[in-house]
Amino acid sequence: MKHVPYIGSGPYCYANSFAMMFGGDAPSTAAIEFATSSPFGMQLVGGAMPFFDPYGWTPEAGFNDALDAMGWTSLVTKAGSAKDALARLKSALSNGPVWAGPVEMGHLRHQPGKDGPIGADHYVVVLAVDGERVQMHDPQGYPFASLPLDDFITAWRAETIDYGEPYTMRTDFRRVRQVGEDDIIRASLPAAIRWLSMKHAQRLPQGTVGNEEAAELLASIVEDGCSDDLRGHLIHFAVRVGARRLADAATCLARVGQADAAAIASYQAVLIGSLQYPLTVARDAEAAAILRQLAPTYPRLLSLLQGMSHKS
């Protein structure tokens, strides 16, 4: 099947937030996401929680390499007390918008149905603090959203997020060199290979597995009885973002002449995207069969990328 790039909505919070901070000089969100290395792998954290991203990866783990590949830099501040963090935020806002996160999405009460922590990380662009309200662009689909300050501070504390530190924000975004999108993609390939080879992981929960083993184990879990929590995580987040990341990865790889690798990434996107229906309607044996088809694609993609890197 011919690869068709995806354009539309989806959980691309940090890529969209970075693009807002870059302004008119922003590369495409596909290139931004590619630069973070997020499409290159799969992990089953603790042997139970699936993500279609690299073994041992978190969003924060990919940000600095991504900014460097794109020719940008930013100032990161984090931790401290809520009072100090708010003072930093207000001071930074005098120079423009502020990139904030991770925040706990469950405390973002402008989003319908959010009334408490759900363990979901998120990133937003803060525009202003006006009295007891925070105004933000929330890339989940809420431009100029307004939230009570106490709710925002609670979300920003990120107590229920399993990575990062409280009150993390990035400011002073500066473009230090001009880099075209094709060069961003090429510059990001070594990091993609490292993540896909599972050589980056640190301090992982016991039982965490990656790539082929993760797909096989998840297939068995789904087949043996997919819990409501696992199903909800997969159909509302993991499948959607995983398929989109790989669709974008295929588009990016094709742009720089990696046709064979692009074909594998596109096939992975098709497989992951095709999980949505059977998981939603509880056709779990069908979903398990798809996951078993996915499993051998990870070593295949790694081999192709490694082979191309040796030729270049």
C-alpha cells in the first residue's frame, strides 16, 4: 500500500508546543517528533504498560537532542517551591510565552471529564497569568484556555507523572543555526538508531521489555484478558499517538532517501493503527494477531537503519 502522510488531530502535545514556541521558523511537527526519536521502538513498562516509543524513553529524554538537531536552544528551569515556580513563570512571561511540562493532564479541568489525576503527562504553552487565572494554548485542542491558578499549579507539580521534576518550564528559545528539515532528519538518525537498539535505557521498572519482546508479551496479555484500564490506555492514547509517530517517521525517512526503512515504518504505522478497531470492540484475538505481526518489524527496521548509516 502506498504511504499516505497523516494530517489531523491527535496527542502530539510537546511537538505542537515546540512548534508554537518556534513561531514562524518552526519545522513541521513531523520533523519535530522524528527528532525526539519517539517513533523508534516499543516498550512494555514493568511488563504491563505499553507505549509505542523506544525502550527506556520518556519525552524529556529526547528533547535536548531534538533541539540540537533542529538548531535551537532553550533555558530549562525546574523544581523548587510552588511560590518560587510561580514567580519564575510570571517573570518569564514578560518576555513572551512559556513552554511548561510535564503537567498532569487530569488536573487540567478545562478539558471535559478531567476531575483528578490520571497519570497522563502533557505539555502546554502558557500565555499569561492574570490574577487567579492562567491562560494557555493547550494543544489537546483548546486554544486560549483559561484555568484557575491553583489547578494549574497542581497540574504543573506533576506528582503523578513517572518522570521529570515539578514545575519544569522552558524559556529563552533561540535559533542558533538554520537547519533545513531534511538535515534535521539526517542529524536525528544516529539517536534513532541508539534508541531502537535499546542502548539508552536507565532505571527501568523491573519487568520492562522492549521492541519484539514487548509486542509478543502485550499480545499474550491482550489475548488472555485485556483489562478496562489497559484497553482505555491503548485506544485513547497509545495506539493513536504510536500510529501517527510512525506515519510521520515514514514520511521523514522517505524524504532523505531511506526508502526501505520508510516502508517498514509505514507498515508499522498500518499495523498499530489497525489495532484501534479490534481493541475498541473487544476483538482481542484479532488485536493479538496484529501485535504478533508487529513484533519482527523492530529488528528489521534497526538492521536497515544501521546498514544505511554504515554506507553514509
